[in-house]
Amino acid sequence: MKPTIRDVAKMAEVSISTVSRVMNAPESVIESKRVRVLEAIEKLQYQPNSFARGLIYKKSFTLGLLIPDIENFYYTGIIRGMQDACIKLGYSLMICNTDRDKNRLLSYIDAFHEKQVDGIVFASDVMFPEYYEKLVRCRIPFVLLSTHSDEYDVPSVEIDDEAAAYDAVKFLIDLGHEDIGMIGFNHENSISGPPRYQGFIRALSEAGLEHNGNKVKNATHRFEHAYHAAHELFTEHPELTAVFCVADEFAMGVISYLKDRNVLVPGQVSVVGFDNLRVANMFIPKLTTIAQPMYDMGYRAAEKLHEWMTTGSVEVLRERMSHKLIVRESSRQR
Amino acid sequence: MKPTIRDVAKMAEVSISTVSRVMNAPESVIESKRVRVLEAIEKLQYQPNSFARGLIYKKSFTLGLLIPDIENFYYTGIIRGMQDACIKLGYSLMICNTDRDKNRLLSYIDAFHEKQVDGIVFASDVMFPEYYEKLVRCRIPFVLLSTHSDEYDVPSVEIDDEAAAYDAVKFLIDLGHEDIGMIGFNHENSISGPPRYQGFIRALSEAGLEHNGNKVKNATHRFEHAYHAAHELFTEHPELTAVFCVADEFAMGVISYLKDRNVLVPGQVSVVGFDNLRVANMFIPKLTTIAQPMYDMGYRAAEKLHEWMTTGSVEVLRERMSHKLIVRESSRQR
DNA sequence: AATCGCTTTGAAAAGGTTTTCTTGAAAAGG
DNA sequence: CCTTTTCAAGAAAACCTTTTCAAAGCGATT
């Protein structure tokens, strides 16, 4: 049997109240007894029962993280950041991977509710009313990460997708490219899809290159889709000399497609990615891309959630992290 | 305030015992009262308090997973498999990323102990006596994944590293290569390092190519290290026409190095990786590699843990999953 | 009519901790 | 030397549920 506070008390020959005090307010118990208790704790390898504690504090000291796809490299950085923040804050972390499945997500919220997690970080998905209402009914505080909500006032942490996309496209334009395509996210069920498309359009308009506005194909998160989209894009628009991709995985898909067609990157076509995943620096050619501070975003989301949980309010509702263009080998002067 | 069983009892005008029975043994309470209780539960959105329940059942219905490096693509497949198994078994999953830090791992075990997880899957790391003893002292059942222990009798799930390495090297030999190098794992703190090296040696010996036995450099998990190791390997042994890498990330590092030296892969040098990560199929060239069934391994590890937890024993102590050579573009006939 | 057995229900204990309340002893003050 | 104050530490209540035990009600059997 796991030792309880009673066993410690017996071994140290004090009452259980004293043992409890040693753990929660050590100064209030006299040194001689304190060391006896500490020794007993050490000897028994005593660890307080978190169920009993939770019953009293009504807190689990656990945060939940909901991500759409753990096989997407984007989230590993987020997880690391959030986990480090959790350690700092004294919380545990429970990660759930929804596989972009609505029912699965809903049932994870139930699980979180039952396990009494103290708060949830909800990453990347659209905040549908069903989710929102369920979360509110369960009285679980939550913040949004890499997504936001126009309908509800929910704290969020994200980058400025429109500006980031603008910067990427502007960079290609400054390189002299005049025929620029794009591989985007499908707009339905996507938060970052529309603003990134708008950034693309704004950069084109400013440079008088509106004729590229419809040279866009969408894909759904995976390499294979991007490969396929690249095929469609270049079949319709063989004149393209540059492609802006809203994800590094898409950029890899595009480059693979071009490679299979014996088109040189960046020799004949420049490709810019998005996210700056760890692979962006391992791919051949290394990807020019928009860097998102994934680690910091995960960290910050946890801090913000904590702020929200403890104070009931939040300094900035919608927090913007800064992005940065990283120039590597997949882009070149026209 | 969250409603309790008392509130439900009051509203339904029965005792709390009756409410509890409605939830745990519905047939034992007469229909009229049962519907009253059910209505009250519905109206109050009552959800039993898992702390109180845990206190009684002494179970958290949560499993823990300890992985060394969440940024290593290898583990995402494992996580998915284990998570699916957990859903099937009715458990939640708590993932902790140790960053290969001993103290961090130890403190995660404490956290698991405190949170009373019912069992742990311990992935990839060496089972040091400290860990083992701590786990045993905490009385937490655990199984090993992609690792095993010679000293202790602990259930484990892994592939046959020696045979897998042998297969990879044999494949290169059959392709006509006679000068074969290897990028391995440092042997200290590595479980799969030595057997994979032995597989390499056995394949060489069988073919009378022992002279390659020392053309080995080791690296520590990351791309950059492998790049550097490749530099050392080819500086010392420029005659090499093939390299066996014990990780896909190493293969990418080697190929990147060769690319920077204008050596063609697979034109001049063949490279074989290990793991068959999702990127292996996205890299240029696509990697020839040894596939491990990561998803199945994660799934199986959870099942095995459950078997161990519930029955106190396990059918096969050390379970071997099968690997498979996948031939893609990074290798070629000599 | 009395006893037995069955079903249904409520009261109460148990599970491990924190915290409030109380008590006893020692220190301080006159 | 006696009273007051302070401090340390124990007893007990509270947190919420499940489960055991006992009792009550009721039909059936003798």
C-alpha cells in the first residue's frame, strides 16, 4: 500500500496535522519535529495523495492542450514551450490530439471536464459554437493558440498572418518575381487561410501584380496534397517563377513536384514556406520561410491561461507574437 | 459551484446512496425514483467528482508516457498509437518530454506518482537503476518501449535492432557495395546503438568485408551532429560508396553533407536510413530505410501495460515487432 | 398468524488531505 | 509568584463519492 500521511505521522510520532504543516508551512513547526517528519517522509517515500488534495483545493493542477495533428511538426515546438511553462507554473500537462475530428475533440473536452483540468489551450482549430458552449458549460477557462474568435471574447495568442504572408510575398516581389503563385489552406475550417491569402493579395496589389490573384491552389495540411496542388497550379500556370506556400510542408511538396519535373529550385522557381519548422533547415534546398516563434507561443499561451485562471482577466485579449522572414536556399533573384 | 451528488439527491428527493446507485447499478433502484434522479442529473448538468472517485477506487484511469525528445519525429507515431489504445481502454494519456534530462525524468516520475497514474510507458531511454528503483518504490507498473533491460525483468516492446541493421547493410552489400560506412549512436546511454552496430558487423563478416568494421562515426540524435559525423567519416574514408545510418535524421544529415560537397546521392554514394519517419518520404531523394511500426508499437505498449496492470503478468515479456526494408531513392546498384 | 426471504432504501463509514478550533505549555510581564 | 500572551501541536470537521450494513416493507410459505 502507498504510505499515507498517517504512516508518516506514526513513524515521526506526531499528529497528521503536524505532518501536513511540515509540507505546507514548515516555519510553523519546531525544528526537532520537522526533521523527524522530513526523515519519515524520505524513508517512506511519501507522496501526498493528489485525489485527497484535489478534493480540498478543487484544483487538479493540470492543464489541457488540444491539438489537431500531432504528426504535424508545427505542434512539437508548441508542446515544448507549453510544457516548460507548465513546469514553471507548477502544473502538469495533458495533451490530446484530435486528428481534426469533431467528435473526438468533444469527447476530449468531456475527459478534461471529468479529470477537472484547470484550464485548456485550444490550438489551431476553428472555435465552433458547439465547442465554445460546451467549454463554457463545463466552466473550464481556455485560451486560443494560433487561432482566435470573432464571435466570442476569448484570449488568444497568434501571429499576424496577414502581415506575415505580405512579407513573404513582398520578399519575392523585391527579388524581381512577377509571376507568383500560392498554395494556401482551404478556407472552410481554417483560421489562418483567409488572412494569409489577403496578405498575398495586398502585396500583389501594391506592386501592380494583381494578375496573379487567382493563381492559387489550396491543400489540406499534408505534403501529398501540396504535391498534387502544385501539379494543378503549374499545369494551369506554367509561367510561374515563384510560389508562396502557407506551410513548410507545402513548400516541400511543391519542391518535390518541381524536382520530379526537372525544374530547378531556386534556379528556375523560388519557393517560400511558412512556420520555420525544424525540417526547413534540413531540407534540400533549405527553405526560405516565415518563422513563427512556436516555442514562445506555447509558453505564452500557458502563461496567459494561467493569468486568466487566477485573476479572471487578461491584460491583452488578443496577443500578437512577431514573425520573421528567414532567407535560405529555396529563393533567388529573378 | 459545481453541483454535487447532494444537490442531485435533494432535487430528486432521495438519499445520496440512491443517486450513486442510479449511476453505478441502475437496475437496483425502482423506476419512479430512477427517472427523478436522471432528470435531476440532467437539469443540474451533474458530473461526478473524479477526485472523490479516485480516493475510493485508488485509480486515476490515466497512463503516463515518457519520451526523450518530442521534437524527434519518431515519437509522434508512437504517441498516436498509444493515444488510440488509451481511448479503446478507457484511459487518459499524460505525455512527458524529458529532453534527455535525467533530473527532469526523475521529477516527471514524481509527478506521475503524485497524480497517481496507473501505469507508465517508458520510451527509448536506458533503464538506469535509479529510474528502475524509483519506479518500483513508487509501485507504478511500467513497460519499456524501443528499449529493454538486461538487468531487470520488465515487459518491453521493440524491434530486433541487430537484425534490422543487418538487413539494411546486407541490402547495400547485395547492391554491390564494398566500401560501406556507418553513422551510429554513441554507445553510452544508448540501447539500440550496440545491436545496430553488431548487425552492421555481422553483415560485413558474412560477406568478407570486415575491413569496413571501423568506418563508423557516432552522432547524438540530431541532424547537425550527423552532418558533422559525415564530414569526419568521408574525410577519413573518401573511398566509401555507401553509408548505413541508424536514424533517418542522420541519413538526411549525411545526404546534406554530400550535397554540399557535390557528391551525388544515390549517384555516387548510397545512403540507408532507419525508422521510416514521415519525412523519409518527403526528403529529396526519398530515403531508403528500415521501417519501424511506430504506431503499432505505441498501441501495443499501451495494451501490454494494461495487461500488466490488470493481470499482474504478461504473456510475452519481451515482445518483438517486425521491421521492414523500404527501398526508395537514396540507394542504388554500385 | 407468525416466520422467512426478498427488494428497496437510508444511514454511516471509509478514503487522505487541509484547515479551523482548541488545548496545553512555555514565555513574558507585573 | 501569578496572570496574560504567544506558540506549537493535536482533534475534528470538511471535501465528495462508493459501499457496507441495517432496517423497513411486503409477499409468500408454513
